[in-house]
Amino acid sequence: MGFQSFHGNEATVRHLREGLRSGRFPQALILAGPRGAGKYTLALMLAQAVNCLEPTQSDGLPDFCGHCANCVRIAESANLEDRVAEAVATRDEMRDTDKRETRILIQTHPDVLIVPPDPPQLLIKMGQVRAVIHAAYYRPPADAHRAFTIFTTSAFMKEAANSLLKVLEEPPERTSLILLTENPHELLPTIRSRALLYRLGALPATEIEALLAERRPELKPAQRALAARLAEGAVGRALTIDLDVYLSSRQDALLMLKNALREPDYSQLFHVTETYRGGVDGQEKTINLLRALGSLLEDLLLMIAGTPELIRNLDLAAELERMAQGITVDWIAATSRAVVQVEQGMRRNLLRSLSIDAMAVSLQDR
């Protein structure tokens, strides 16, 4: 247990632990890095190190035991997807009037508040920031512990972002706000200027393959190679990736691309898109499809650029090379914009199957 179980980015982790040792841990910080790089895991570790009842040291720096009551309770938030699913299920059982006023928050320890994007729009909303403000400014005066609030995304509603800015302008004592993001520029410049930025970089694919051989021995060498490339240097993504789900989504994404580049078979295409229905399952399936489509588009761009050794979908190298011969960089750019439009439509709760249909058909004209 402890920080030694965190893979990669040793310099960044050490710098943060030095801040804990000096007692000058920042009141607001941004952890930036690719999805699955360990941002959320590291944020929870920092909260454990501060609140540990039996604190230890490693390499001369503060560490946490991992087994005391506080460490265990904070660690219960580690599986964020399950905690969010439980919270959403609880909200769905409420009366309609209560449901509209209830926002998703995760708190398995009184001093650690986690703010995930609120479904179905998957944005941080005003009600969530109000809860953060209340928790930060109305803590018992005798409570000397440092509280942590962890925002797991940088996708804020405008009014929520403005309210958060007010908190950062007058930060409460004994509270640290941690914002997790894949792209810091999604945050308001005024928010970025009031928080310290730490970046988590990608690990080499060879290191991730070695880790997968140790932690996921059921994967064959070719599967480990594919998972390591798809993870883009993110350890967490590599360890948790479901290759069967990805390959299924990729098959649908390939169908869309092939229909756009040759005589289309709309009956087959619409039969596939019809399966992208509403609800949480449909939302997750759509997100997986868009990610697979984005991965293929990036590989096609690498093929056009003459760098096939950098592609992620190694098992499709020959097929991607053939497809790349009939497209241009402008077509890939236009298709990427279409993918982004579907993502934005999901936040506005548009019908997913119709949005995907419209995107797939529009690719014919690009």
C-alpha cells in the first residue's frame, strides 16, 4: 500500500508529497493528464496521506498506511463508477420534485467530497458547487483536519464554473480543491490562474505491456500490445480496459467508415445504430463508439502522415493502410468535427441513435 503502488510520474508525486511534508499543500490544484493516467487515484492517495490515523514514511516523505479506518473509508470511493451508479439509482427512486433538486455527490469519508459529472448531461452543475461551498465554509471550527474536494472532470456548466471561481478567490481554510482534467484549457483562465497545475505524463507502451503481463496474465501477447497502445500511456486505462467491449465498438465504427468510403449499405448501418438507445447503458455504448471512431481516425491520420509504426490498432494495420489511400486530411478533420458534434449533442440530451445516423450519413458528403 502507499504511494509506492502508484505507477509512473515519480517526479510529480514526489513534489506533491514534499508539499505535504512542508505543511504548505496548495488550497487549489489541477491534476492534468490523459484518461486513466491515475489522476483520481493520486487525488485519493493525497487525501489518505493527510487523514491517515497511522501515518508512515517512505523515501523520507509522508505516506499512508492503507488499513486504518480513515484510509479504508476514503478507499471506498476508489471504484467511482460503482459509487456514481449507486447514487444515480438512489436518485431515480425519489419523487420527481426531489429528484430534480438532487445532485450526484460521493462522500464515503466526512473530509473527502467527490464531485463527478451529473448525468445525463455529464456536467458539473450549480447544485453540486453549492454543496461544495457549504461543505467548505461551514465546517466545525474545532475540525483541524484538511478536507479535500475532488472534481473528477473539468466540464462545468457556466454558472457552476463562475461560482467555483468565487471559492478560489477566497479559499476556505483547511480545505484543498483538486480539479482533474484531460485538458486544462477546458477550465476558465481565471480558474487556472488560481490553482497550481501538475501534469501526469504518459508511460511508454513497453512498460505498460510489462505491467499487463504481471497484472493481467489472462491476456495474450497480441492483446497486451493492443491494450498498451490503446491506453496511450495511461496505466489505469490499460489495467481496466475491456477489449471485448472495445472490439465490439470498433466493429461498429469501422462499419460507419467503410459505408462512408464506398457504396453505402444503409440497411446494415441503421440496423447497428438502432441499438444505441437511451438510458445509462446506451450512453456508455455511445461513448465507447465515439472513442473507437476517434482512435481509428487518428490511426488513419498517422497512416497518411507516413508513420504507421505509431498507430494504436495494430491488428488493423493492413486494412487501415488500404482505407487511408482513399481519404484526405481534410476528410479526417471534418469527420472528427462530426464526432465532437455528437458528443456535444449527448450533453443536450439529444436522441443518440438519430444523432449517430445523421453523423454516419453526413460522412458521405465530406
